[in-house]
Amino acid sequence: MNTKMRAKVRVGSSVPYRNPETGETINETLRFHGVSKSDGYSADGSDENNTFSKFSPAVDFCIVVANPELFGKFQAGDTFYVDFTPAE
């Protein structure tokens, strides 16, 4: 299978889970949403977010990150490309 897909997503929230006794971050829950524009799109459709939202109008996924090197690296509003390629 050679199917591939690229999505453009925005971080909706980044919520740390902390050890209640030590306050140390144990993991972080990252929620991603599809891109869109709140102020409308250009009439010619040239805006990249317009293209992504047209073909993937609803995107919503969540990742729990337990790697301390990644804590605090994803902020609400950050935008990323996510590539889906088949795993062997």
C-alpha cells in the first residue's frame, strides 16, 4: 500500500499532568485540530489553510507525550504538518 496523506493541524491545547506530591510534570496531553481561518478565505482559494480544510474539513486527535524533552514544546496556536505513511 502506497497511500500517503499530509494534514495541516493546529495545537488546540497542551495540558500537563503533574505529580500531585512533587509537582513534576509526568506527561502532557496535546490536542490537535484541523486548520481554518476565522476571517474567511480568499475568493481564489489560494490560501493554504483553505486547501487543507476543504479536503479535510474535520480533524481532531490527541497525543499523550511522556518524553520530558518535549514538555512545553507545543503551544496552543502552533501549526504543524502531519504526514501519514504506511508502516511496515
